[in-house]
Amino acid sequence: MKSEVRSQNAERRMCAAVLLLAAATAAAATLKGKVLDAYTRQPVPYAEIYAYELNERVWADGAGSFRLKTAPGVVRVSVEVSRVGYQDRRWSHLKTSQPATLYLLPGLIQLKGVTVSAFRSPTPADQSGPVSVIEGADLLARGRTSVADVIAGTPSVVVQDYGNLSTIALRGATSEQTLVLLDGVKLNSAQDNLVDVSTLPLMLAGRVEMARGGISALYGANSVGGAANIMTPDPSRFGARATAGLGPFGKRYLQLVHTNWSAPLGYLVGLNLARATDDFPYRDSLDSTRIRANSDFANTGVLAKGLFRQGRHRAALLGEYDAARRGSPGPITYPPDSARMDDARGIAHLNYGFQESDNALFEATLYHHRFWRNYRSPLYATNDTHYVTATGAMLSQNLYLSRWGTLLAGIETERQGFSSTAVGNPLRRSNSGWAQARLEWRALSVTPAARYDWLTESEPMPDSSAFRSTERVLSPRLSLTYSLNKWVNLYAGIGRSFRTPTFNELYWPKDQWTSGNPRLKPEWATNLEFGLSGTRKNLLDYRLGVYQSRLTDLIQWQFDSTGLTRPVNLDTATITGAELEANLDLGYAGLGGNATYTVARSHGKDLVYRPRLTSRATAWLGPKWLRLSATAQYVGKRYTMADHSDSLPGYFLTDAECSVSPTLLRPTVTLRAGIRNLFDRQYQTTQGYPVPGRNWYAELGLEI
């Protein structure tokens, strides 16, 4: 009897188990997964997931995770994922029994929080190290006509203004040791390693990234202090924008930009016109008022960009031409009132990107640059013409090995030719290979990188022979970031960077006073930095860091045994500094600013034109349609002679601005007016080159 009861109970349990299994099979399954950015591998929050067969949709949470309940018995499902700023993508036959990882490709709208300069591949802002990003409203004209006016307010930047020509330097380095890029392609001329940023119009800039610190491991020569990467805008819609403005001393400017986008094709065209006589008053050393003469400036630029984007393919063709005509006023101590300088720049870039899979991205870039300059001065009986060409190609491959590992590698080749009535016809070729890995484990990210450059120089000699030299340079770098949370992210980096000698330094013709030195070696710097950064819900973001650079083989011009002045590798220097950057946005009010303290010394003395303290603060108030703002800037004392026998005093400047943009008008109309140097300070950024005192601007903007 007992055995029969036990047998019946066993049968009941067996039936119950079968029924439970059948019920579980028939019950609705759940597809779980995560939506990630295909480039950065970071979560894409609030993406929409739509299931075709079920006509159901869900949204990912702030971490990119989602759960989609399916119908009973469904083991596979097809979904489409969409999110503003990304291309829609569809997946078929996803198994509900396995977690799904869905990658979205970035679209035409660039979401805030991604930078590319510091690591060549898109990197989250909180893991990018010391990179400042300028975009959106910060790139509006507001009385400014060039990129120089915009980047002057970023941390660790020193601008040397020569009246109608400006150069920039980062982190205590020289302008020759600071790289300027356009869409990741170098603009520095081999003639003098300089870029006149006053001729880079604002219409070129859809976004500007200032990457501070030596990054030769990724970009090669001339990035000892860092790099400014100017990224041209992509066409995203049908529209047009025009800005016209006036200012004192004959200043007037006009910028026109038209865009059109109809998938998969789009284009952008732009025109820039700027004029100024710059005949402003200044006080000389005897406190007498004089008028700055021969400082006029006229700039004309045109820009065209075509874009093709479909599926995994992206191709862009960029063309730009810019011409500037200006007086060359020289220092006020001995001005050449009739000297003139004309410049022209032509640029062509072709870029192609192919997202081979969710884990691989291939990019190729071809470029050709032409720079022309003529300087003539009857006073010095000079009429020199310089012509520089740069032609190159870059190939890179980005591989996402896993959730924790990324490998980026590339090769570059470039030919820079120089034809000069003063220097001759030298030629430089460079072939480079570089690699970078990014390893992530939980909150820790380790990024080793290295680059190998093979540089060859040649210069025809008077006896029909040719001088040739070769340099092989290895530039390593290691950086680490550790994210405690969005509010506290730590970073550290160490690496080596270098600057190649310029054609002027190598091959300047021998006369009774000077001579070039074709046996110069590159300048070297070992860079070390630490810092932390963070953001709090789009309310507050900050960055604090310290750095040190040890420079060797610095090039200095000195007298040789024959009495000639020639450049030699003999100097050393140490640059130590701290920088702070913070921004607070309260919606209808805000405050932002930065401060840098730098000590750049050689042989116990401060280097010339390196202020120890620079700072800038901006406060604004009001809604977007009516905004008032004020900016205060301080630049400390700068020595102008290596023996400290002369210096420029520090100066404090204040600007004020009002912007009115009624939201009900179509097209959008914006009126802006402001006062620069409100308290009429007399100052110079470069010895002998005064800067205007109090001045104003008024501009009208239209956008459709």
C-alpha cells in the first residue's frame, strides 16, 4: 500500500515538473541587452528599441541597458534601435536567451562629451586628460573674426600679437613648439614652424580642441607644448548663416555660410571678408600719443566641403583658399612704414572612413597644402618670396578587440618642399608609423602609445651637389585615467616629444652677419603631468592639473668663432606649471574661467615671453534671447631679454557684451554689441607692438 502511494506521489511530481516546464516554455521571454557607441564603446542612454514582429518599443535607461518582453514561445526577435545623434540600425533574429550588445554609429549630430584630439580616436571627455573643447555658442563671432580670438581664452595659452599677425604657444613652449591642426592635418610650415592663426577664419571651426602637453607619440614633430585641432563643421541641414560687423579703426567683416543635407549627400560653402586700417592711437616711451601706421589688414577666404555618408561609409572633400594683404608695421622703435606682406593659403583634404564592422574602423586621408608669402621693404631693400608645399597621406586602423581593449595603428608619409628667394630650395620627407592601445579594466584605463619618425633633409648646394641628413626619432607616451565617478576622474601621463629645426634655421644663407646650420638636431622634451577632472549633471565641470617639461638640445642663435650668428643645439630648460579650468551653468546665469601658473626657466632665469600667471573669468546673466556678459583677463609680467634687462609689465583687461536674439522671429536675428578693454589699458603682448586701447564692436547675425 505504501509503495503504491509513493508511486502515485512520484507520478504527480513528474507531471507537475512537466507542466512547469511547459509553462516556462510558453511564457513570454525577455530580451536583455545594452546599447553602446560604436566608436567610444560607451553606453548610449535613452535609445529607443523597437521590435517589428511585436509592434513593441522600449527605451534604454541612463546606462544604456534595456529589457524587452516578447510573446510566448518567441525565441528570436528583430529590432531597430534609434537615438538622436546616431544612425538608425536594425538587427534581425536576436536570440532572447542571450544578452545582446547593440552598437550605434554616430550620425551627423555630435553629442557633447566626446573629444578626439588627445588620442586620435573618439574618447569620452572624462577620460581625455587635459583637453579643452570649444564648440557651439562659444564659436559665435561676437566681434571676433578668426580662430585666434577664440582660443586666446583657453588655459595655458599665450598669444603673441604683432598687430595684424598672431601666433599661439601652449604650456610655456614656444610658438614653434606648438602644433596647429585642421581636421587632424598639420598646418605648421616647415619654413618656420609657425601658423598665423589670425588668418584662420571662424567659419573653419565647427569645433576646436586644445590638447595640452607633449603628444609627439601621436602627431609627431612640433607638439612639445600641445596642439590646437580645428575641426571643420559637417553639413547637417538646409540653412544659411550670415554675420556682419563693424568696429573702430576701419574694422568691418562679413561671414556667410550655407549648408545643405539630403541623405546621403551634403555640402557646405562659406565666404569670409575682413578689413581693418588699425590706425589706432598709442602712447610711446615718452608718454606722447602717436598713431599706429602701416598696420592695415585685408583678408578674403572661401571654403567648400562636400560630404557623403551612407551606412558604414563616410567620405568628405574639403577645399579652402585664403588670401591676406597687410602692412608690416614692425616695432614702434624703428617702424618700416612702407613694408608690406602678402600671404595666400590653399588647402585640399580628402577623407574616407569605413566602419568595417562593429569592431573595426578604417580611415584614409590625402592632403595637399600650398603656402605663399611675399615680404617687401624699401627701407631694408628687401623683396623676398617664400613658397611652401606639403603633400601627404595618412592611413589608420582602429580595432575594438573587446569591451576592455582597443588598438589603433597608422602610417603617415609627407613631403614638404620649400622655394625661397632668401633661403633656397630645401626638401623634407617624413615617413612615420604609430600605434596606440587602450586597455580598460573597470574604472582604470591605460593608454600606451609610440611613434617612429624617419626624417630626411636635402638642400642643393652652390657647387651643384646636395647636402643630405637623416634623423630617426622614437616618441613614446603612457597615460592613465581612473574614474572614481563622474565627479572625480584622475589622469596621469609621461612621454617624450620633439621639434624639428626649421628650414630658416637649417639653411639660412651665409652673409656678413648670420648663417644657418644644417647639422642641427631636433629639440627634445620629457613631459610629465597629473590631474583630476569631473562634471556634475551639466551644472559644473572642472579640470585641475600640474605638469613639468624638461627640454634639451634647445636651438639658440649665438656668435661662433668667426663672428657670425648661427643656431646651435646647446640650451636646456625646465617648465613647471599648474592649471585650473572650471565652468558653472545655472541656466539663467553662469560663471567660467581658468588660471595658469607657469615657471619656465633656463640657467636660473625665466625664459622670455613666459608670464608666470595668466587668468581669465567670464560671467553671464539672462536667458538665451537676452544675455549680458563680462570678461576679466590678467596676464603677468614677461621678460623680453634673456638676461632680464628688459620686460613688459602685466596687464588687466575687462570686456563687456550684450546679445539680443528674439526667439519669435524667423529667420533668427541676433544683435550683439560690446566693448573691449573697457578701462582703456595701454599694453603690449610683444615688445614694440602696441595693442588697441578701448574699442567696440556691433554686429548683426541672421540664420535660417
